[in-house]
Amino acid sequence: MSAIDFSDPTTIALLTDALTAAGVSGLEISWPGGQLRIVVATGEEARINVSSTAQPVSAAQPVVVKAPMAGHFCSGNSSRSVADRLPRSVSAADTLGFLRVGPILLPLCAGRAGILTRQLAEPDTLVGFGDPLFEIEPQS
Amino acid sequence: MIEILETGPFNTVQDLGRPGYRDIGVSASGAMDPFAVRIGNILVGNDEVAAGIEVQTFPFSLRFDRRTVFAVTGADGDPMLDALKLLPWCAYTAEAGQVLELKHPPTLARAYVSVGGGLDVPSVMGSRSTSLRGSFGGNAGRPLVKGDRLALGNSADFAPVPANGLAVIEPAVALRDVFPDFVDGTLPVRALPGGEHALFPDDGDAFWSQTWKISSRSDRTGYRLSGEPIKPTTSIEMRSHGIVPGVIQVPPGGEPIVQMSDANTAGGYPKIAGVIECDLWRLGQARIGSRIRFVRSTHAEARAIEQAVARYVEDVRTTSEMIKRALKAMA
């Protein structure tokens, strides 16, 4: 599971519908990668503006594995104490680390094949929902 | 349904056992590592008493014929789903047709497969455990064989298992302060002096101070230990009396027997000690040929360990439910 992608047209449509239904005139959301502004206009089409502060998406654009919820970040496989070196190639199903909440571990999967280039959080720190944890350069 | 594709001998359906009928000669049965069964069941959203499969001979494989939540707990080693390596102590969702395979674990003895809804075999005297000695319970009272098909109960779970799985810090790691690690390859097993402890010389020193080996004549009924024979100072004739899992008897040969899950319900050998209930799962994970040493414990210590285990189990239950609910709400 990944954080909500606010540039996804489906998400925008959903939010717009929710705003219209609730009678709210608009909203503005900022995140590290960009900004979304929805203004619900009465009697005419809604105006939607998504701007990205990041590089335009291309095939080589690194993909960020984000925290699915708040928890303590554990890198590698805790049960095997693997000190994996970076960069290294990973497959989509590889478990890169875990989010620990009490005795529970939420596996963090690569989600796509590529080169794992960076680990963006320090081991055993508390991370929040959507915080970037790993960066992967996708390979076709 | 799940279908057994490959199995060794003596793999059975087990739950937490059938206590309460020893007076009429019915062994309690149940998993040799009940801790693993409880955690596996919680991970897949079951009541902790749901029945799963105890795998003690490998390789073992089964096929799911519908989408099923499952977890493999207990033994170490990575289960495989089709060609994909999974984590142990982690709940996943298998799709219809996928095959789960368990290879021989690197160090431990028994793996447990828990499935969402539990195995829907008939409950006999309050349990779905297989009684191999009585040939009842579980899957027609016998070990699983290739081609067996087992029905699954309906899962009452409210929230799905996260797409990447839901794992737990396994008991041996989470409770490492409570369950001491191997010392020079020897598993410390805590025990209390038994009814006839006083019959053995030097306060049972020969029993407590030596390292015992789990002999090949060991199974779910009991572990026969190999070592320097121990003898009571006087030989006594005793009537058979009730015994339970954990009781350590000393037969005339002097090599102790530890009663395990399929324990006899009565016996007449002198009892030198009894393994505390909370350490039985570790003995259940000890392989034939491995070494153990008994550590003299107290009732207070046994109680403290029980409380630590209860806290951990409760923590796993509430936290896993909270996480599943949170992820469902954000999905």
C-alpha cells in the first residue's frame, strides 16, 4: 500500500465529488512533491489545478516507497539482520524493511523491480504516514 | 478447501488441545508449540483456538482452492507461495490455485499453518486436535496424507490482511528477556522439582547438572532423554497416578522421559520434576538429537513468565486489529 496520490485523476474526481456533496467551495493540499487546488464553482465546471514541484515523470524517475502508516522504521529483514549494501537490484516482491508498531511488523515491499538506490529514513526512527523510506530506480 | 499435495508422516490437524478428559484416559493432544498456533490464529483473524496443521516432517505442500488468508508460524525458514519466498510469522492472502510449500526448517522442529476461518473438521470433546493414540479427532483421527482435502470455516475477520502481509516479532525475539537463549547449543528448560524429587541423591544434582540429549525414541507422546542414568536412593513401588504434559519421569533404566502433548494420562514411574507449562513450546520446537539442560525454577518465576506471555499475546491481538482497521480506513 502507498500513500494517497493526489495527482491521480481518480483521487481528484473523488475529492471533487466529496466537496460538491458537502457544499464545500474548495480545498488546497500541499505535499513535498507538489500542490493540489480544487475550487468548486457553482453552475459551471470545477476548476482543478495540480502543480508539481518535482521533475516531470519519466521512465528514469526514481520511485519512492512510502510509509503506509505511522510506525518505527526497520530496515532490512529484522529476523536475519541483513546489512544490505546500496545500491542493489531488487524485485517487485522483495521486502525492503518493516514498519514496527508494538509487536507487529508491516512488511515494506519494493513494489517494482529496479535498483534500490537510497534509504531515506534512519533505522528505528518514528516515521509518519506517507514519509519517504526508500528510493528505487525502476528498470523495465 | 485446501488439498494436501505432499506430506511426510505424522503431520496432523491440531488446535490447543482437549483438556479435561484425562480422568477417562483421554490425552489432551494439541499442538506441541501452542504459542505458535495462538499467534498464527491471531494474525489470520481467527479465535486463538482455531485448528491448523502441525507440520513436523518435511517437505510439505498444499494448494488453496479459494482465496485464503494464511500464516506459517513456529519453525524457522521461509515458506514459499508458488515460487515466491515469504516471511515466517506473517499473514498473507493466497489466491485460488496457489501452492504453499514448507521446506525443512534450519534449526527448529515444527511449523504451523493457520488459515482464515480455521480448519473445519468436526470438534470431538471440545477440540479439533488429532488424537493419534485414540485414532479420533482432526482429519478422521489420522495423520494427513497426499490428496487429503480439508474444509475451511468461515472467516469472521472484519478487515483484510494488508496487501504486503502482516507480520509479528516472533515470541523468541520479542520475549528474549523471558525465554533465555541456547547456551553453547544447549536449550535451557525450566522445571519445578516433582513429587519424588527427594528420592534422588544430592538434591537431584545428577539430573539438574547434566546436559541431556533428546533421543530418537521421542515423539508427540514423550521425549526420551539420553545421558548418564540417574537412580533413586531407594527403589519404590508406586501405583499409577495421573500425569500431565511436562512431567519428567525416571524409569528404572535411569534415562528420563518428558511427557509431551500426547502425554499418557497415568504412569507409575517416579517423577523427578515437571517442565513449567510456559517452556513446553520451546521443548516442542527442540529437535531429536538436540541438547537440553534443566534449570530449577520456582512457581513465582513460572507465573511471571505466564503473565509476560499473556501480555505479548494481548498486545499482538490489539495491535494487529488496530493496524488492519487503520489500513482499511485509509484504503
